[in-house]
Amino acid sequence: MISLAMTQIWVHDQDVAKDFYTNKLGWEVRQDAVIEELGGFRFLTVGPPAQPDIAVALLLVPPAPIFDEETAAALKALVAKGKTGGLFLYTNDIQADYEALKARGIQFYEEPTEYPYGSDSGFHDPSGNTIRMAQVKPGFSSTSEPGVA
């Protein structure tokens, strides 16, 4: 069986991202290692405490030879605009989690709003990545135990 273990998002500053995902979103660090053999590459992952088998890698846009200067600059600009994808989070109490995250300093660009599939809201991480948080109605969810904060 093939299963999802990790996904990654681009960040502008790994220390700022680590602070946001752990202290504001309430996640935990899974790995934080510098790999000297890869030019000092820092491998930083975080994840929700209730889902120990899932991690999100918070990676810097790599310089040459991985990406040329033009590509790296374009990717950084797209990340800052929230246009490179993002994360979708489920919760079983969107209003309570919305209030808790606001109290931790997260600024939402969309308050919890009713849609046909449930209640949904949105915010950005410090790099600009889009994060959606939803309380999904029965029949629309692909998870058995949603939860975020």
C-alpha cells in the first residue's frame, strides 16, 4: 500500500515558518536537521500532534544548481502571493479553532463562512502560503477524525 507521509511548501525563512507552525498553529517539529553533505541544506518538518504519521516540510527555495536565479525569484514571488498551492485543514469545531488561532495572532483573510460542503475559512502563513480550515459536513469529508488547533 502506498500512503502519504509528507508534503512540502516553500517558505522564505525557516525560523519564522517554524515559529508560525509550532507556536501559532500548534503543530510540533518532526525533524530539524542540517545536512552538511548537501551544502548545509536544512530539512525542517512539522505536523499536527494528532497525526504523527503526516509531516509538512518547510523548505527554502533552493539556489543554483537546483533552480536558476530567475526561476527561484519567480517561485519566491508566487509563494508570497499565495499562488503555489497550500494546505487544507479539517476541524470539528471551526468557530472555536478560528477564535483560538486568532488569539495566537493568526490573521484570517476569510472568517468562517458557510458553503454547501460546510464552514470554511482562510489565512496565510508568513511566507504567503494559503491555508484553508474547514468544518466539513458529513458525506464531504475524507477523514474520520478531523481536528486542527
